[in-house]
Amino acid sequence: SAPSRRGGSRPRRSTGRARRRTPAEPNTRVADRLTDLLAGHLGRTPGEELRRVFLVAVESADTLVQLAFRVAPEGDPAIIHETRELLRAYLGRVLD
């Protein structure tokens, strides 16, 4: 049976805030490594802004590659192509 609500308790609602990722998460580790490797090459300090850019890129790529393999067992080449285009456009503002 479904749990009853007592005392006027309400289900939790999202605050709209993203949860902070921990360094142990694989995509965070990849983003941190990219930041550390490329910051010097880009003439930038490996700070939070650059880490966020790489984390967004890594998370986007991860999600879209998963989509490609949900659509086709061998990975949909069109989605993989679009993922590359998206990453080039997004990272171009940092890497160029």
C-alpha cells in the first residue's frame, strides 16, 4: 500500500538547483583531467569556469553517445556526427 501522508507533509519538490558533482564521478574526473591538461596550452588558469566548460562538454558527449547506442545497437552514426558538431561549436569558444 502507498505510504500515507501525516501532519500535512508534502512530497519534496526540486529547488531547480543542480546537485554538486563529486570528484569521484567519472565525468567529473575526465573534465578535471582535461582542464589540467589544456589550461596551460590555452594560457588560462585551471579554475572553476574552465572546469565547468569541460564538465558540460563531457556530460553532453556522454549523454549523446548513450542516445546514439539506444537508437542503434552499433551507435547511430548521424547522432555521433551531431555530437561532434555540437562539441566543436561549444568548445570552439574556449579552444580557439
